[in-house]
Amino acid sequence: MRFELTRTRNSQEEDNLLPKKHRLKTKADFDRVYKQGRKYYSKNFQLIVASRSKDTLPEVFKLPRFGFVASKKVGKAVSRNKAKRMLREVVQAEFEGLKNTFEAVFVAFNTLPEQDIETIRNEVLDVLKKAELYH
């Protein structure tokens, strides 16, 4: 008898994924934000925001796009992934109230994985307000 292993995602994992259309994907995307963006600091992360002109964008890209970065200074892979997952979760919950004409990169600091989700949520909301990214 032969058994085949198949990996399936559960619905909880799929709910936590940031839709592809809201992700920064290429090195060029990240470099553009780093070069043109304005920096906002929090205790546990940095937010870099680059605005985009509505006129020059195709309709597909008229929505906020995010990237999440955690360097090896944050810790081993588990800590880095936890930091990015926490930021992604908070940002995903705030999509509806955000403007559509910007790209942003969250850069996690080494203190982020040790924080609870409520602390991170409050910091993200404060920084998004400071950056004037809400409608």
C-alpha cells in the first residue's frame, strides 16, 4: 500500500495571507520605496512610505502596497517570521481605511518579536496616522 502526502492550507493560514496585489514583490519595488520614501519611526519598527501619482498608475496598481523586512539582527528565522507576521496581520486589518496611492515598507527592529500584538497594533496605528495614510 502506498501513501501520498499532500499539503493543504487551512483556512486560517489563507486568511493571514496578504493578497498578492497588496505586496511589494521585486527588489526594484523595495529600492524605489527606500529611495523616494519618507521615514517614520516607532519603538519597534520603521515605516518607509513613498507616495505615487494617481495619473501615472494603471488601474490595477491604484491600491496600497506593502513590504515587510526583518534583518538577521532581529533574530533567527522564527523570530524574523514572527515579526513580519505580526506586522502583516495588523496592516491587513486596516486596509479599508487606508489611502490608495502609496507604497510602504515596514522594517522590524530586534525588539518587535518580544512584544504582544496589541502593542504592535497601537504602534502601527499611530505611525499610519502620523504618515497621514488614512482617508
